[in-house]
Amino acid sequence: MKAILIGFGNVGRTIARILSVERQRFPGLQDLDLKVVGIFTRTRGSIVDDGGLDLACALDAIEQHGRFLPEMKGYCGMSAKEAAEVLDYDVLVELSTLSIDTGGEPALSHIKTALQRSKHAVSANKGPVAFAYHELKKIADEKGVKFLFESAVMDGAPVFNMARNCLKGCQVEEIDGILNSTTNYILTRMEEGISLEEAVREAQKMGFAEADPSNDIDGWDAAAKICVLANAIMDAEINPKEVKRKGIRDITCEYIKVVRQKKKCLKLICSAKKVGTQVITTVEPVEVDEGHFFASVKGEGAVIRLKTDLMGPIIVTQEAPDLYDTAYGVIDDLLTIHRKTI
Amino acid sequence: MKAILIGFGNVGRTIARILSVERQRFPGLQDLDLKVVGIFTRTRGSIVDDGGLDLACALDAIEQHGRFLPEMKGYCGMSAKEAAEVLDYDVLVELSTLSIDTGGEPALSHIKTALQRSKHAVSANKGPVAFAYHELKKIADEKGVKFLFESAVMDGAPVFNMARNCLKGCQVEEIDGILNSTTNYILTRMEEGISLEEAVREAQKMGFAEADPSNDIDGWDAAAKICVLANAIMDAEINPKEVKRKGIRDITCEYIKVVRQKKKCLKLICSAKKVGTQVITTVEPVEVDEGHFFASVKGEGAVIRLKTDLMGPIIVTQEAPDLYDTAYGVIDDLLTIHRKTI
């Protein structure tokens, strides 16, 4: 199976590492016969090799020089857009980051192009799913290919795969949870007496908050995630701009103290609920009882609860997600396509 | 698809109810084309109809008379063993209860017979999986049929299905959790000041503890469950009698008080861990920190944590399981067979 990767940041490089230098450690991946034939980045150059790139080499280049070098085998000036349109591949893997302003572009177009060419698409970027799930799924179905995005919510912790395979006789009626790790880390640190600004800086240093933290602290990332869930699992048609959204920007340590005195924890809760034929989505800080499942999710953890007509509620918690978990979400999708198990 | 049910207690009747009188409520089951052609019980009689039994009628008989009546259409004296051997069916559904003394019999033999006849088998009874997983799986594989048992651990909450479909690139290295609802209920009530004996009586009244509570309070049910997990997910070969097992029979309210004063909760924890080529399994009461995920599981709740080589840990929690959850585990297996999605 031939894949092209769009984006080669932390997640892309972790995938490359798992599939190359660390591969021996993971016997469960033995049958994954995957050739990466192109890697496309916005600022670090791009490389192409129809016979399969040497991923260890690609990793080396980024680690040593911060980019692909013109003297590397396969170095090229091709854009991701062009690659999606003209290259010979079986699956396009979108690893770029969420852009709310552009409505999920350019990732959305890359995926659409791939699907229209009857290629599978895997997206770690939640934007295309949040803004255009039904459009993309329809093309995928028409062309008989897969459009998968397990890592868009809670990394590789099974959410979409679980709904598809393990709750196949149920209708999901309500979803809630803590889906943004960065704000959960910030709120946990604020409980320990640190200011929001300091906690943001810590999260940036630790690599899971971006330079501009507004996607996290204004609730945009959480809003995109609840849209992905509502669209893909509850058949809603909603985009992040339509979510009732309140972030944590204005939360103070004093407020957190008051909440703690009530034996509660402040959590940024995402929810989607079927009300008649509508799905109502919300992102907002909520005071949660100390003994509640959601309160036990500290730091960068995340949790989701699914309520269905027949079964549940089922709660899936991620204790301490790292880059391997995000990478695994993509790899699980690749395995699903490879084993044609859906 | 033709099924025979062995056992028609609470779970069997809930399945029958979901598939008949309540079916309209569950649109996700629309495509499940299932004909129950036989129901066999030890003490309530048996009924057979190759054209498909009227499940609503069967439910009525039990509700009104406590048993099937000789004047009912299809009433017969056939034993479950004979039915497994001679009837024409596609899937045998084992709904009898765990028997440690007999090493999972007679359910084990019923399932073996079905598999040897190239029929699928679904077991809500954990005994056959705890005592003979590899033997039964081997026959199923040789005959090209399925042997599924989702509800054997944590009812319909996805465990085996999740490992099979959502963690397919991972090797599970460690499992721990609270798997016996009855003891968790008892320990929760003891924290509230009630004695073990009283709590057992409450659980019996509420219908989730059996008349002889020793399977629960001596840790046998938990031991069987950790065996099922170790055998089916971690490739161990162990039976419940080999588990290092300590129940809660000797736990006193005084001891629970001391634990609570330390800001801890006492939980009956099951665990299985790979150590070299071995899998070490344990069931024992453990003092868990108040803020821990496991501590937030109160009453009849249950929780499992999977650690793998690549992904996780992932924690799946059941908030308040009821008979619909157990029934759903069986129905999900039937859907898996019906849709041939494995």
C-alpha cells in the first residue's frame, strides 16, 4: 500500500519512527505493508520516491537540519495540493494542524482530491471532518474508498472505530467529555495555584500547546472535536462556528479556589445531545463533583462518555496520552484500510 | 440466521424482549435477521420450532407461569446437549451461569459440539472461555466459524471487540480493573457503614447477587473474568483455579473505615501482567487513591484498563450496567456474525 504524508511535524515523525527505526518493537504491525512514497511540508521541503522513501533518512534530515535538503534523494518542489492531484498512491494521510479561519482548508481540499481519485484518506487533522464530514463521506462511499480519522478525537483511543465496530447495533444519543488536553492540563495546574498564563507557558514548553494558544483556551479545538463526533457518530450537520462555545480564557485562580472549596473541579466539558431531530452541541467550563469520573481525569488526560439507546453509558478515558497515541490513531486507520476490516 | 438459546434467565429474557416486543425502539438492529428456533432451560422446560419461535409468547409463559407449559406449541423434552448435537441452527447462544466446580461444564460441551458441527457459538457464560479458550478457538478456526463472548466481561461494554478491532496493531501487556460488580457494590455500601452481610442481602434483593454469593465474595467470578481476558487477549493459558485469588469475605467495616481515613478506597482489583513469556494473574482487595480512576467507580460499576506496547493506557468504564448491557453484549456478537465483520 502506497501512502503520501501531508505534514511532518511531531505526529508525522512519530509515525515514521514507529514504521522504521522502532518497527521491530511492535510485532502487531508485522502485516502492515506500507510504502511512504511522498512527504510534503509547508516549510521544510518535500521528498518523493515512488519506490518508497527511506523514513529513517527523512527523520535524520529533520533532526539534524530542521528540514529536507535539496541534495537528498527525491527532494522536490511539488506542493501537497499537486501531490494529491497527480501522484500514484493508495492512501493520503493528512497530518497538518486545525485551521478554523479557513474552514479546514487546505487539508479539506487535499482529502477531497484524494477521495475523488478513488484513493483512501486518513486525517489526523480534525478540520476537514468538523467542516465537511458528510460531503467527504459521500464521495468516499461513492468511490468505494475509506475516509477515516480515528486520531482526530482523543488520539488513538478508540472512539470512531468503537462506535463503528463495537456499538454497531446502537444509536448514540448523547456524548460528553473532556476532549482538549491542553485546557485540562491548564485547569489542573491552576488548581495547584499556578496562573493561567504560567500554565499555558508550561504546556507550550512541554510541546502540547501551540505558540498561539487561542485554539485551545477559547475552546475552538474542543468545538471542532465535538463537531467531528456529532457529525460522524450522531449524523449531525454542524461546524465549529455553530457550537455554543465558551473557553477558559477568563477563568481565574480565585474562581478555581471557590470551586475547589465546594468539593468540585472545573472542567472544560464538550457535549452533543440529540433533541428531537436536532443535535445540540456545547463547549463550556463546568463544575464537576470531585468523585465523578470526569474529575479523576487530571493533567493532559481526556475522557469521553457515550450514551446510546440500548447500551451504556460507556466511558473511555485516556490516562496520559503522548505522541505515540496520536500516531497510533493514524496507524490503526492504515491497518483498517490495509486489512479491509470495516 | 437460526439461533438456539441455552438458558432463559434474566439475560435470555432481556435479549428476547429486545428482539421482539421492544424491537421497534432500536433502529440499529434493523438488519439483524435472527430466528430463535429453540430455547432450552434446566428447570423451566424447553421449546423448539424450526420456523422460528414466537419470543413474545415465550416471555409471557415465563412471566405468567414461571415456565414453558406442555400445551405450548413446540414444547419438548429435548435436553440442551441433544439440541446442540442434532438441531439445525447457525449459532448456539450459551446463557447459562458460571460453574467453577465443573470446570465450565456443561456449557463448555455445548459450545464444543456446536463448533465441531461448524456452527457459530456465542457465550455469555464466562466458564468455557476461562477453562478452554484455546481448545474452543482452535476448533472454531479450523471450522471457519466464530466463537464470541463479548458479554463475558463487563457485559456489552466493548472489551474483546475493542481489542480485536480497535487495538489491532498493539500487543496488550497488562490489564487491570474492577470486573465484579457485586463486590464493588458491597464495598461501596460498606463505605457507607453497612455490614458485608447486609450489603450481600441488598445485592441479592436487587437481583445482581446470587443466592450463594461465594462466586462473588470469594473472588471466583473475578478470577474467571481475568482468565478470560488473559487467555483471549494476552494469549495466556490459565484457568480460574490457577489465579492468585483473595476475595472480600473477611473485610470488615472497621477495616474499610481505616482505609477511608487514609483517603483511599478498597477495591477488588483483577490484574494480568506479562512477565517474560508468562502472564501473572491476580484478584485481590487493593487500597486505591481517592482521586484515581478506579476509585470513581462506585456501586455496580466496572472498569478495565489496558496497557499495550504502542498505545494507551486506555480505560473503559461502565457507569451503571443493567441487563440491557449484558443482553447487548450477546446481540453485538450476533451482529458481528450476521454482518461477518470480523
